[in-house]
Amino acid sequence: MNSLFRPRDGRILAGVCAGLALRFGLRPWTVRLIFLLSCLLPGPQFIAYLVAWIVIPSEGRTATV
């Protein structure tokens, strides 16, 4: 599996959904739709998205090992 990062291409807002889609082998629109549907349920979805935006590194800032 690939490492988790926010890609520069394919971003809509911050690239969190696109990064998760790349990591798990899904299409970005699938992850975006799941996120939007989860917003209909009570819970801290927006806070989790903001935390992921801060925690997940951008594509240009990932360290190569």
C-alpha cells in the first residue's frame, strides 16, 4: 500500500479525500460521497476532516525513505 499524503493533483478543498482514496485504492469521488453522506449523521466529521488536513502531509512535503 502507498503511504498517506495529500496529492497536489485532484484536490477539491484540501486533498484529504483524494489522499485517502489513493491510499486505499478507491476513486476520489467515492470517498467524497461517503464523507458527504456521513455529514448527515451526528458526529464530529468536520473536526475530523480539519484534523486530517493538518496531520496528513502534502505531496511535496513527504519524506522519502
